[in-house]
Amino acid sequence: MTAEKFRVAFSRDFLNDTGGLAYGDVGLHLLEESPLVNYRFLDEYTKVITPEQIAAVDGLVVIYTHITAATFAQGAERLIIIGRCGVGYDRIDVAACTEADVALMNAPLAMRLPTAAASLMFMLVLSKRLLELDRLARQGRWDLRGDVQGIELPGRTLGIIGLGHSGSELARLVAPFPMRLLAYSPHADPEQARPLNVELVSLERLLREADFVCLHCRLTEETRGLIGARELALMKPTAYLINMARGPIVDHAALVAALTEHRIAGAGLDVFSTEPLPANDPLTQLDNVVLSPHWAAGTLDVFREAGMTNCQGMLQAARGELPDNIVNREVVDRLGFQAKLARFRR
């Protein structure tokens, strides 16, 4: 039995400017209670993890920091696993991880409910025209209430693009609001959709018929620019677009034009092609848009759940076991990865 401890490093963005935990409880007690693990936070923040930062660690947990081929420029003799404290991994070069015999894991279930709930929040805020009502109340213009009348969700059509974890959860969340549910999800299993009362349809049909179009798909080469001027033109002028996925899935300029010209009713946006969203972006001047700084699903509960999932993965690797939620499953069969993991087999 090896006496060697499994060394875990957390990216510096887990800490605030005073050195405290920026996002509350992320499950560190799981590592503190284990005799198998030592953990620390990286000394400095870098946009891209450097070779020097991974040289002496077996496991790495990141939030927003990028992982590129340059991260592995000097090899990755020790590093076994990288944990992403969240779901999306578009900032991580997955192929480079695999080539370096490093597994990448994420926390898909931690974000399922919060992401879906944020979409529902946008749906309610937009349908009730809450921002306009808030302005009237602040201005004391109760006499103008009759000019601001929203709509109810029951009887409307919800179109979900991407019927994965959060997309499926959204279908479950709207059950109290009797809505017609459509989904465009090329890889979805019809058997999965049926219990949710979701009809799988083409993208074109979904856009034409939905009153709310909610994006819950991953950013891939296939989905980049999926919603452009042509697709927005298919939507009803009374329809709303909600993006809880990734900004580049939607053509930014085309969306600004559609909203400015009121070719769609409005949008709820948590993500953008350029982040942070520039303060002078046209979206910030529109009154039919609700904006959130890629944080609509960011709660203490989310980071606790995602952090604990990653810490549990680190403990699995520290026992020489295969962690759950591995994204690049092909790494499992690589001899280099197997040899690194075997060092900690108890």
C-alpha cells in the first residue's frame, strides 16, 4: 500500500481578493477529513493554467481558468485528473487533456436544477413584463399600469433546444403550467422525451411554433451560430428567446437587430459571445431584454454541490479508482493514464 498522498490544487479563482473562499462551501471538508489527500490553492491567478502549476499536483480543480495544449507543454507526468466545478468545459481543450493522459470530469447534476430554474425565471420575468412594472412602481406611475399587460404560461408552447440534464429538468419544472412542449435535440432518446410529454421536432418547426425558445445545448462546432438571422426570422413576433447555454450559439448582431426592430418580443440572456458584455453593447440599451452576467444559475447551493462532486472525484482518484463524470472517456483505455492512476491503488 502506497503512503504517498494525492496532491490536489484548486485554481486561484476559488478565492476572493482577501484570500477567503469566494463561493462559500465547495466541499473542502471532504478532503480535510481524508488521510489520503493534501490540497492547496494555486499561488496566483492565470487565465491559462501553466505547466509549472501542474508539475507537482495529481488532481486539479478549476472554475473559470482555461486549460489549453500549452498547459501540457512540459508533459503531465503526475496529473491524473482535472475537475471542472460546473458543467460546461468550452474553456478546456479536451483533446489536449486526453493526449496528456489526463481525465477531465465535470459536475453535470449540480447545475441541472439551477440552470433550468433560471430559464423558468426568465420566462416568468419576461411574460409578466416585470422590469417594466418595476419601473412604473419606482416612478409612481400607477396610472400607466394598463399599458403593461403580460401573458400567462399555460396554453403557450415551450421550445427547448437541447434535451440533456438541464433541458429535461426545465420540462419537469413547467409541469404546473400546462404548456405544449417541443424539443430539438438530435441525440435525444424518444423514450426519454415521452415521459416528459415532450415532442421531438425539427429546429425549424420549434422556432416557428414556440412562444418561448430556451437554449440548453452544449457549445460545439455544430451548435456554434445555431441561431442566426434566418432562425430568428422564423420565430413569432410575440416569442421570447432565452439563452442559458453559451453565447456563441446565437449570432449576436442578428439577435440585436431582431430585438431592436421588435421582430421578436424579447430575450432573457445569461451568456454572451463576448464576456464580460461591454457596457456600451446595444443589448444594454434595450428595454425588451433581461440580462444576467453569466450568473443566473450561480448560487451557494450550486457551488457546494459542484465542489463536493469534484472533491469526491479527487478522493476516488486518490484510491486509484476511476472518478465519476469523466468527459473524455477515451482516456480510460490509455496506458499512460492507467499507469498514473495505478500509483494510488490502495
